[in-house]
Amino acid sequence: MKKVLLSVAIIAATLGVMMSSCKKEESAQMKDGVVQTEQNMSPEEQKVLDFLADYDAMKQGMKAEGEPVCPEDARWYMETVMNYCHGFSHELLSNMRMDTVRVAMPKTDEEGQIAYSDLMTTYGNAVAAVREQYKSIDMEGKTLQFVMMSIENGTTKNGGDDLVILMNTGSNSGDNAVGTSTPPSSPWYAGPFGEWDEWIWGMDKGKCMGTNVGFDAADILTMAIGHYDTIHWADNVPCYGCHPYFIVEPTVVATYPGNANSTWPFFASGLTWDEVQTYCIPWEDMNMYYEEILQATHTENMVTNPFGYFGYYRTLVEDWKVFIIGSGWGIGHTVYKFFATRGWRHDNGIYPVPIDEEV
């Protein structure tokens, strides 16, 4: 059973923030939906590369030279750099799961600022914590797609702050099948599932007609929407020599939980444990869920791959189960809509690298 953690709600509090900063920064020029600089490199990527140069120098024993930063800017650096270096945000993954790890934030000075050297040390601690959790995940073809970070104030034993890191990990193994029929051309949100498509609800066990090994209904709905996003990408010619994109400020902007009062996402209650493990969702219902999700998270002709500005990133369907006292087991899906800022990489193809590999 995949893990869905309530800490998503903590991250969602940052809704709509592209890059929070303690001091006003000069705005970049926008052209054709892409942030422009003199070198055609986003200011976010330049910040990341400067940070990495300082971080590499520190690892070699040199003193980290840099201005102090406020806690929110420190969080931005750590999240963005980790996603840049180790996040495979451009891949369509299955078996998505969410795990939370924590590291202590460094202390601030009298002006509420964090020393640049302390920021570097804390980033190293964050990478180590994510790496340790990642290595413990037993999953074929496991891949860290992206992380989301927030700061919880006064949560440590000594009253200090915690950096809360939400890991989004999935599998890149197997075929990303979404159905056995060709998606209808009308209406725009029409479901792609045909008469012989039937999917296990989310236990990765049992057999349903049409179920592929390793996939369940939540995976299939996520991948079907991912395929819709891919084939509806706007024409975009990346800069010369660019590599797969990275993301900045991934944020949950909407959450849709299945419950007794909704017809979607999927929800069923009063089941026996055997029914939970063998519950199959027929193709008609799969199309209904797909269509309702797409209409809630998309609009017709929307740009599904915006670059250089904060906008739609992806839709994720997760499964969960609860025990309802007196009524047996309840099962369901939760849908998350993510926004982020995409940017093209100019790093000569060095990144991303798997989080469990030293760089």
C-alpha cells in the first residue's frame, strides 16, 4: 500500500509562491512565456549553479563565502538545488509514494539571518537524510521525482526549527500502459479506457481483467493524465544544448479526497478485507473518474508544459485505506494537483543524477 502523508497539507500553505525572498529582487524579462536573461539562462538556474560551485568548494575544505540568508531563502535554495541535482521531474513514473524526512534548521543570528556556511552544512544534512530514506525504499526502478520542503517552527527538542522534506518517489520500470483503446477525439476530456480495461483499486494484488503487473487504478489514472499532458504540450523549442527541465517551488494547489459524499475520486466502504484486496474498478468507472479529474485539474487548450513561470506541473492520483469501525474497510483515491515553475537546464548534462549516487 503506498503511503500518502498529511504533510502535503503543510506544503500546500505555500500556494502560489513562485520564489519567496526576504529582499526584493529585480524581475526578469518575459518573452513567449520564457524568462529571459542575457545568457538565456533563468535566474533560478544561475542561483543553483553558483550555490553548487560554493558547495563543491566547501567540500574540498575551502571556506564558504556568501551573504547570510533568511530562513525562507535558505529553504528555497535547499529545495531547488536538490530538485536540480537529483529530481527526475521530467519522467512519467508509476507506483508513486510520499515519504517525509526532517533535518534541523540552523540557528539564526540576531537579525534573523542564517550564515551561508551553515546553509551549506544543512543542505548536506538534507541530502544525507533523503539519501538514507531513499535507499530503504524497496521498489524496482525507483526514481526520486522531486522534493517539497517547508519549515516547521519550534518543533525540535530544544525549540529549534525543522526542515520538513516531502519526497515523491516512483518507479520507471515497465510500460506505462493507460488502456487498450484509442482515446476518443471528443470531448476533449473523454476517457481512454475500453471495454476490456479493468483495474485493481490499489493493493497491487489480485487479478482484474486488463490489469498489468505492478500497476493499479491510481497508477493508471495518473499515467493516463500524464499522457494527455504530454500529447497536449505546446510547441516549445528549448535553448541550444539544453537538457531535461528542472522545477522550482513544486506546490500542491488543490487536493480532492475520495469520501462518502463524493462520486469521485473513487471511494468504497463497508468492505471485507478480502474485498479490499480484490476490488476491481470497471472501465466505465475508470473513464468517469478520469473525466472528472481532468475537468477539475485542466481546461480545454490549457498549456500543460509552461516554462519560465509558475503554472501547471502534474496531476497525481494516490490510493489509501482506512478502517471504519462497525462498517468494515473503506478504500479510496486522493487526487493532487501540482503547480511549479519549469526551467531548461544549461548544465552540460551533468544533472540530474540519482540521489543514492555521490556527485
